[in-house]
Amino acid sequence: MNQKGIKTLSEFSGFIWFIPRVVVFFGKNKAINMETSLILLNRFNWENYLSVEISPEQGKFCPSFLYSLAQAYFENIVAFGINYNDAPAGFIMYGDFTGIYWINRLAVDFRFQRKGIARNALKLLLEHLSRKSSDKEIRTSFSVENIAAQKLFFSLGFEPVNTELGEEIVAVWNPKH
């Protein structure tokens, strides 16, 4: 600690990474950037996210939190709660498949939209997955009608691939974007 009793960077467990205007800290089960954080969901905290509501227009693209949580449990998918200023604001999930990380859910509560939360949460997850394994591809898919998802994923370096998945666009992350 310094003279004012504030912990210095070297006293934190985990590691710290700096982005212009954003400080991100990765601890054991938490990643944060000043306002947005990801919390690994478990039997002690999942109920905190039951209040997350998807807007009716986005409901056609994303199932409810309870459905998503059940899917995570039965399909061996990792689920994170998204917090905004420590309040539950959404969730993001990915599967770890042979050679591929697949981001299969990203949803932000309609009351927290238009604050950059989805973008920050996705950046945090991409950093987490990149640190876990640089050998695996990171993919996602979204409805061809979901223009907001297209703009978000493409703006962060995802590129469409020539793989058909019904009425969905499959995209792979290019970290050099």
C-alpha cells in the first residue's frame, strides 16, 4: 500500500491490462473495465440476473436468460453475467469446442442499452478467450435480420465466413482487425 492506504497495482491478484481511457483487471472469475464487468455465473450468483429483460424486438433473436442458463448447463457452455456499475445488465456465453470458441449468446437488458455495454462485454470476453488459447478460432453467428449484432461484431473484427447455418451469418474473429 502507498502512504494513503491505497493498494498499488502490484498488490492485486490476477493481471492488469491498459487500454486508452480504460483499465481492465482480470481476477479469478471477474473481468472489469471501469463500468462494465463480466462475472462467471455459478450456483451462488445466477439469481441476480433473473431481472435481465430483452426488448420485444430483440426477443426474436435471443431467448430468455432462464432458457440460456439451462442451455449453458446442459450443453456445457460457459455463462457470464454482465454488470454495469455493479448492477446486473445482461449476459454473454460461449462454448469451448474442438479448435473453436463459439460465442453463442450476448444480451443486454433493454434498460441498459445504448451505453456501450455489449461492446465492452464482448471486448472483455475476446481478451479472456485470447489469453486462454491463441490457437483456437473465435466464432459467432447471428440472424441476417439482426442489424445491431452485425454492426457490433463486424466493428470488432469479426468477418463473415462461407459457412451456412440456416438464416444466420457465421463470423470468425480476426484479432488483427
